[in-house]
Amino acid sequence: MSTTEAPTLVISPSQFLAHWQAHRRLTRRAIVAFPDDQLFTFSVSGMRTFGALANEMLGMAVSTVNGVITNKWDSYVPSAATTKDEVLTQWDESTRQLDILFPQIPAARFQETMTAFGQWTMPGYDLLLYIVDNEIHHRGQGYVYLRALGIEPPPFYDRS
Amino acid sequence: MSTTEAPTLVISPSQFLAHWQAHRRLTRRAIVAFPDDQLFTFSVSGMRTFGALANEMLGMAVSTVNGVITNKWDSYVPSAATTKDEVLTQWDESTRQLDILFPQIPAARFQETMTAFGQWTMPGYDLLLYIVDNEIHHRGQGYVYLRALGIEPPPFYDRS
């Protein structure tokens, strides 16, 4: 690529945010699909409950975007929610905060290497993808928990 | 953004490919972790086996990139592999083909809307993300299968 040529636009910041929020809508539906009394009690083969996994997602999302914006990183702290209602309330608050914060990421930060939470060193885009990928990974596990509970998970392709 | 300003570089095509191939290395390790006689027989709660899910991934990866390059779409056909050796041989061949094909995607195609396999209409970047996300989703399910078999899955954060 010559220096006068614009870089290829694969995905814009607003498209990245929209993609993530679409995944977050699907994850929210997976949380809702769990019976209230199983979200923090049921798992397969001693793995973490889907409530614990949702608390991890909640602990990562806004704090990572804040860190990417400011390059100030606190310790990673998962949410301490203990009920489905608490998880969903925090989820919706995170949704609102991500919509406000994500557009504030300075353009250069996506390609800058940073160390998140004192331990994960990678470019900004990779760090943000890591958070989204981690959510998809754990939601996939939650789908198996739902099947094991005899519950049909929400369709993977529907992110509306 | 003014019209003279270059778009924000979130992720370049080569970074996207590297990100995907890193996930594909991890998925390969998950396939390897299954005992030969469980890959196409074991699952949880009547779900598809991880062998069947790997065959779906194999059927999507190269054919999607080919479609994004050419905008010619055949029907979606999963791999018909029936053994771990066959899956891994096809996996490694796909790895080589993706390295050759992905850089041939014309720059404008990432933002063009297209209909893949006659049924999925979305921009090129979203279609490619869908394939990666689908792999992460099903691999997460495979992690639960491995735990249910008493096998420690490969670490999620290690994509080397």
C-alpha cells in the first residue's frame, strides 16, 4: 500500500460496536432463558455457572472500553450479581454505557499496543475482540447448559 | 469525519486473517483433545458431535472466502469427514488455502452487502465475522463436551 492510499476499511468503530451490541442482545436472551433458580446453580461437569460467566462478561465490558479510551487500568473485578434480575439490570446499564463510551475511543488506540488490567498485552482492536470472543465462547457453553436443562437456546443467527 | 480524512483503521485485512488463523489453531487443539473414538460419537443432551461441528466449520471457511472474493456462491456443503485424521488433514489444507485466498479479497468487498450461499445477506465484514463467531460458539460447546469427558480443554487465551 502506498502512503497516499487510505487503508482498507474492514470494519468501522461504529460497526464494531453494533456487532458487539448485537452479540450482547443474544447473550441477554441466553441469560433470560435460564430459570431464575438455575442461573447461579446449574452447570455441567463442575464448570462455572452461566451466572458466574455473565458476571465475568459484565466485569470486562465497560472497564475494558474505559481502559482502551484512557489507558488507565484498574484490576479486573467481575460483577457480584447473585440473581438474574441483578444480572439483567447491570447488563442493560452496560449496554447504555457502551453506547456512550465506545465512540469516545481515540482513533489511534485501535492499533496501539496496551496492557489491559496489568496482564494482557495486545493491540486495542485485539483486546476488544478478545472481550467479544470471550462472550461468544462462554455463551456457547451456556447453550449446552440450556440443552442439558431441556431448554431450547435462542437462535444463534438472530441478533435483533 | 470529513471526506478528506482517512477512515479509522480498526483492523486491517491481514490482521483479520491472523486473528482468525489464531482461533483456528485453538480449534485445531480442541479437535486433537478429543479421543479418536469420541469425536464423532460423544455429545451432551443430543446436540451435534464436535466432529459434526468441525465439519460445519470446514464447510464454511474456504467457501465463504471464495464467495466474498468472487461473489459466486455455491450451496453450503459441510465436510463429510468421519475420522479425526480426516478432519485434521482437511483443517490443515483449509489453513493453507485461507492464507492464499484471504489476501485476494478486493478491498471494497468488506463493506459491500452480499448474499452468501443464497440465504445470508449482510456486508462482507459481517459475513466473515459470522464464520469466525460461529467457530468460537461451537468450540465453546466442544469445551463442555471435553469437560464432560473428563478432559481439560486447551487454554482459551493461548492462540499460539
